[in-house]
Amino acid sequence: MQPDYIFETSWEVCNRVGGIYAVLSTRAASMQVEHPDKVVFFGPDFGEHSDIYFKEDKKLLKDWRSKVNELQMPIRVGRWRVPGEPIAVLIKFDAVWSQKDEIYGWAWRKFNVQSHAAYGDYDESCMFGCAAGMVMESLYHSLCKKGQPKPNVCAHANEWQTAFAVFYLQDHCPQIATLFTTHATGIGRSIAGNGKPLYDYFEAYNGDQMAYELNMVSKHSVEKQAAHHADCFTTVSDITARECAQLLDKPVDIVTPNGFEPTFVPKGKAFDTKRAEARVALKRVAEHLLNERVSDDALFIGISGRLEMKNKGIDVFALAMDKLAQKIHLSRQQERDVVVFVMVPYLDRAPARKGKVSAVFAPYYLDGHDPLFGKTYYDLLIGLDLTVFPSYYEPWGYTPLESCAFHVPTITTSLAGFGAWAAQQKERYGVEVIERNDSNYDQVAENIAEDVIRFAHLSDEDTARARKEAAAIAKKAEWKSFFKYYRKAYEIALKNRDTRVNEMQNPRLL
């Protein structure tokens, strides 16, 4: 039982903000293979910013365009500029704002969503989610042809920002099966980010109580109710599935791990050319900022991701590099130069020099337009020798997976969903998974420093083996292998929709 059409929405459709963009943009190609042009992504329209990722095509869904005007919500239809080029609908949702109070009142009465404590980006996100639901409903009715069976449609909302699409569709268009994916629970992330021990006292945490303590009532409420009401509730790893059961009081219906699309990785001679170009760019910037020559055999190490010092392990990484510098200084051996590239947006610091470890900070989204490199993240990642992602809170961990896909060995932790998954694979030489918990911060840093030294001393043969096995791990995580979990999720959603609709039509007598 599979859908005829898939509608999917996220704040990051044609809007590169974080890891969810990578999840959806790489999965799109596999979706197009299985459901060619039956996949429609819905995202917010940010005008010229969206045009970086979006190509309008006024021929697409032409019959529907005139009908959607009734919503008085301007939309644009076109293609997302990613492999597979799926159909994308961008929505200007300004008109919904005037109905905000009525929408929140309806969501409270129907779904117990507590919007009264809202602040920050809550209003904008929920208004977009509701608008996405309205536009999906309009498209669904346009696809229903007179005298023909109604199509099976799955609507998939990602993260709390789009959860209102689930609520709207279940109340106004119950024929659509709904899915909701939390890529990280808001409460889990907040507990970890606020310095509280998430893992030592995990079973003692109550999500609702912590929402009040951490001023997360509204966001937690919308996430929790979407988890309970969607026809299929998913998350990206076993680690986060445990969080969902404890903090949202709702076990997931299925875990849908994040894959990667190999078309992003150059092949053959193009790979070697790209790697050489990346190393030239990395070396040039390092020499310019450090004002000294960097040796040709220097070890280039990278860390990247969102600016979350504890959750992403940036703090422990800094300590590890300090320990590394001390070990090199005390070894009294002629060591390779080590240059660390910290590719974290807004982490703006001057380059630092220690014994033989240098650090270059690139505080930009590396989209090819930054003033430092002028290259995309992938165009630089391919030139690194090793990456380190010592995460404390990481539901999946796209960055170490991306690293492996580009044949770059990586160090991650057991608290990352990808790390926990990689630890179960036999190709372990290219991925080092360090055991991490609430109390071994210093030991993690020590282990990272030791691992870097060990990697720096590998023979050419062992280095090649590490790169080969890193790529082999990534190959196991390609979307063609992981998309089966989404097929099952769609099946679950459609079956539960049928049950839900039947109960609506035939209410049980008390």
C-alpha cells in the first residue's frame, strides 16, 4: 500500500538553514525515481533568497494554479535545484497572520496545543505550517478527478515548525494520510544545551515538566501533539526514538535513518581533481591567515556544523586540539603540521597557533559565496584528511556521514545516531566511534588527541584503507538502502488513515 502522491513540507525546503536541508535535498532523487513527479515539496517563499535553490516553471500544475488563488496566498511552482529536481511549491503566507488568534484557539480546542506561551519563531513557523496544510488541501482536491478513485496522498511534516500542517489536514482533509518526523526532540536538545545531564538521569525526566522549567511549553506542546495525532510518527535514530518515548510519551511507529545521495560525490579523475583543488584552497587560506608556510604534507582536520558548543562537541574538540598540541610538543619528534579548519557559522575568532597545531576559523555558511574560500562545503570537505565530530547531542549526525561519503575518515561518538549505527558495521577502520557519556568529557578529548596522532602516523597503505572503509560505510547509508524505511512509513500512515476515517464515519456507540 503505497501513495499515489507524496506532499512533504519543511521550513528548509529551498531554504538552506541546517541539517534537514541535507536530509530532504539528498532524499529527493530517490523519491523521484520511485514516484516521478508525484512528489511535491512545500516551503516558505523568501523571494530572492529562495531563488538560489528554486527555479520557477509556470507550466507545472497549471490546472491547479487558478484554483489555489482562492486562498489569497501567493504561491510559486517550480523545481528544487537539487539532484532529481522535484516539484516545489513556495508559499507567501502573510495572509494567514490575520487569523492567528483563531488558529491558535482552534488548535487548542481540537488538539490541545498550548500556544499561549509562544515566543520567538513560534508564530512564524506555525503560520507557515497551517498555510502549507491549506495549500496541500487545495492541491489534493485538484487531483481528485470526477468519476475516478481518489488518489492516496501522504503528507509529511518535518519538525515542530510544520506540525500545524498535520493538524489542519486531519481536521479539514482527513482523506490525506499524515506523517510527522521529529529530527530531534525540542526538550532533549534543550536539556543538553542547558548543561543538564541528559543521559545519567534520562528515565527521571518528564517532558511536560521540563518544558515549563526550560520555557519550552508551546514548542514542546506542538511537537508532542503532532507525534500523538499523526498517522505515522517517525524519527531518525534509535537514540532519538528513546527520547520520543520518554519525553513525548509517544513511541515512534518506525525509525527512518538519514541516508545520503552519492551523486553529490565526484567520481574517478573528477574526484582526484576536486580533492587537489580543495587542498590548494585550504592551504592558501591557512598560509594567508597564519602568515607562514604550511607544509605540503600537513594534516588537514575539519569540524563543522551548527554553533552549539556542547551539543555538537565543539567545546570538547577545542580541548582535544589543545591536548594534541601538548602531546606533539612533548614528543620531541618531527611531527606533521596540523591545520584545523573550524567551519562553524558565526564562530568568529582569530586564527590561533599552538607548538605545531594551527586553527583557521571560517564563520560562514559555505555556499560558494563566502569571502574566505568562495567554495561550497562539499568542495572543501573533499580536501580534508580527517574530520572530528565529538557530539554530545546528535540525533543522527549528517556531518560524519558526509565526511565518509567524500572518503574522509571521521571521529564521532556513541551519542550520535550515525555513530551508534556505524559501530555496528564491520567497516570500522574509517570511522572511530568514541564512547561518550555525561561524565567523561576530559577522557573523550584525550581519546581524540590520541586518535589524531595515531592517524597522522599511518602508512600510506593504512591511510588508503581508512579512506576506502569510510566510503564503504557511507555506501551502506545511501538512500537506495534506507528509503525502504520510508516505504514502510507511508504504508503505516495509509493504514492508520483508513482506520481513522472509518472511525469518523462509523463512531462507536458508548
